[in-house]
Amino acid sequence: MVDMGQWVRRSTTAEGPLQSASSARGADGSRGLGVEPSVLQLHSGQSGWGVVRVIRFAWRATGPGGRVLSAATAVAALALTASWASSSGAALATGASIAILTIAAVVDAAVHRLPNAVVAAAAVPILLALALVWSGDLVRSAAAGAALLGGPLLVTHLIAPSGMGFGDVKGAVVLGAALGLIAAPLAALALVLGLLAAATFGLLRRARTVALGPALVAGAVLALVLGRLLGVDPVTP
């Protein structure tokens, strides 16, 4: 597995020193999204501008429909979490984190990689919320959310690393912590909905591989919708 840092262009989907077998399979799967067979891959030592370039590449590769869906997902996350803001200011951090993870999901859909820099940026609102609204209950809920969403994926990665990338694990931990700022059970619900979405997409497209990042983000937004409909009470600092 290549390190997540620098993006370089390769003209083949065969396994090589900068592209693992699982990455090559991801490149094959990206053809269905309208991405050229040459896929942008990662290795260490790239400046932040490389991540910006690949985000632009992925944004163009998703096509008009994908761009509208991605923007709608980010807006929905911000709007839904804002509705909890009167009860918990930390909910705003949940929306900001999911919106940032939507950018990572766009990249994942295009090249089957979740860029470290974007995932790390998504963790910043969570850490700021925990620092500004310090509460033992809030910290425990965020940790529980991270464990509920990231734990099963970590176990899967340890058992079958070729089938579950570690980038998905890191993204799930951040996403779970973000949902935990509102209520930890939302993270478990997001995992179930996200896996169902990924399985449905894979079956409909008959895809050999499916980018899990977009499915998890979609599952998180759906979990927020159900949370509002069911009247889930947020964690009170």
C-alpha cells in the first residue's frame, strides 16, 4: 500500500511500485465514473498543492450530476446539524466536518483514495469543538462515535487489508467522532446505512470495487435525517 502524500500520474492500472494491487483495482473501477484509466496515485513527499490539484481533478471527473449531489450533501449536512445548534453548539462542528469529508469522498469516488490532508482537516472542527465546549460527556460521546463507526472497519482492515483500505478506517473514525458530537448512536446508524448504500451501488453497477468514502458520508447524512425525524436529543455539554 502506497503512502498517502504525493499524487503522481500513472498510465497503467497494473500493480507497480507506486500502485498496489488494490489501488489498481480501484483504478479499474473508476472507469465507470468517467475517469481516465491513468489514475492519480499517492506517495510521500508532496506539498499541499498536490492535494488541491487532485481535488480539482476529481471534481471534474465526477461530472455535473456528481457535483450537484456532492454540493447537496454538504449543504444538507450543514443545514441538518444547524437545527441542533440551539441545543448543542458542538453540532455545528459536525456539519463542518461532514462537509469537508464530502470533498474527500469526491476524491475517493474518482481514484479510490481518501487523501490524508482532507481527512485531517475534517478532524479540526471536532477538536476545536471539544476544546471550546469541554465536557466529559461530549468527549465520551465523540469517542464512542469514533469507535462505533471506525472500529468495525478497523477489524475488517486487519483481517483483510486488501479489501478494506486504512484510509477508509481513518475517515470513518473522524466521521464517527463528528456524529458523536451530537449522539453516538448516529454513528452506528451511519455505518449500517453507508454499508447498505455501498452494497446497493456495487450490485447495481456490478462493480468489482466500490469507494466506501462516498457511501459513508451519504450514510451519515441519512442518519442525521433519521435522527431529526426520530427526535434524537444531542449530548448536552
